[in-house]
Amino acid sequence: MTPITADERGLLAAAQAGDERAFRSLVEPYRRALDVHAYRMLGSIHDAEDVVQETLLRAWSSLERFERRASVKTWLYRIATNACIDELERRPRRPEPSVDPYPDDRVPDADPAAHYAQREGMEIAFLTAIQRLPARQRAVLILRDVLGWTGAEVADLLDSTGTAVNSALQRARATIEAEERAVAPGATQRELLRRYVDLWESADIDGLVELLREDAVLTMPPEPSVHGSSAIRAFFAGVHPGGAPSETWANGRPAVILRGHRLLVLDVEGDRIAAIHAYRDPAVLAAFGV
């Protein structure tokens, strides 16, 4: 990591003298990246927001102990990662991990040294697999393979050794590589998204159902899932499509925003929709501007 910059030294000095505005200017350039890092670690937009707030509070309270040989980015990632690990260790173990959708346009560009490309580092299948890892393995995999940090940098951040970091990385990779990986968004997904939005706006239930695989599923946690295109047709008839939906992308998948209602994330297989995942959590909707 690069050392602290000249501009940051000035802001740091002012912040250490008690200037809260200087502190906000010091940390703001890293805020979005910290949000995404915490989201990857926790799988929850709401929990990630809480952890980033906790990170900034910890940073402010420990500002006088900041060592200028390190970069501000490294320092903040250290605090955020440890805050995520603390949160994970407090949580009860979840038998079936779940991951909130995340807006594609809020994800910073991937580091060229990263093992996974930006798209791969945000796929739902990948992030769900990460949620099955122990907290420290999770941190090592994200820092090394998604963010492109070196083994020495990760060992320093986690107060660990290079040997321990490499061992954790190998175990984490073995778990991830056993999972199915989603395909990249292509022309078919984009066309299906446009057609879905148009058909919903015109309340064309028959057209919407034609986009589905026969064995498609509609998930609406915590409500029961709806299985099969015929059952989904009946559900659509009850919710009365229409209005002005809008297109977006979540974790590399096509998605639809139903204003004031829900976010729908579409799983596309071939030229049909295999699953529709509906979300109405206010934190998730807010992330997409609803």
C-alpha cells in the first residue's frame, strides 16, 4: 500500500487537533470502498452500513494513535475488517447464508492485481459461498483475491503471519471453487431485462410468463416462494403489474425496480428467466434509490 499522501498529512494533522470537518475529508474518499468491503464480509447492506459507521467512530476515537508510516486506506481497512470479524463472531451461525443484492453502479473498480475481476467479486453465488467461510478466512480471501492485497499486507492487517494467511487462503479458495459460478451478463440478459420492464409496464401477464422457464421460482423472503410458471402467473394476476418500473443491475444480474414496492433480481438461464428474487427490505431499496 502507498504511504500517506501530502494532502492527507495536512488533513490528518488538523483532524488530530480536533477538526471534525478535516476528519470527514480525510476518510470520505474511502467511504464507498469500505461500504462494499463490509458488504462482502457480511452479505447485508444494513449490517455493512452499521459496521462502516462503527469503523468511522473507531477511527475518530483512535486518531491520535494513527502511525503515519501506513496509508489512511490501510488503517481504515484494518479497522473495518476487525469490526466485521467482531460482528461475525457475535452472530449465530446461519444454516443457509443469504446475501442482499447490491447496486452495480456503487462498486469501485477492481484492483488489477486481484484474482477475481470486479464482476466476479460481486456475484451472488460467490458472495453466498463467502458467507460459509469462517470470519478470518473470509477476510483473507476478500483482501487477497478480491482487493489484490499482498500476503504480507494481509498478515500485517490481521496481526498474523504470512504462513497463516497463505494457509487460510488455500482453505478459503477450496470452498469457493466448489461452488457454481454465474455467467457474465450478456446481450440475452439485457434484452430479457428490457422486455420484462416493457411487459410489466403494459401489465401483459401472458408476456411476462412467456419469459419464464416452466420450473421458474419466485422468492420473496420472508414470504413463501412460488414455484412454477403457472403459479407465478396466478401471483402476477393478484399483484396487478403496471406502473413505471425501471431497469438496474445488482451483483451483475439484471434487476427491476418497482417504485415504492420491491426490487426484483432476475436469474437468467439461456433465453429464459429461471428465478425472480423479490426484496422489500428498506435498506436494500434505499441502496437502489427507492
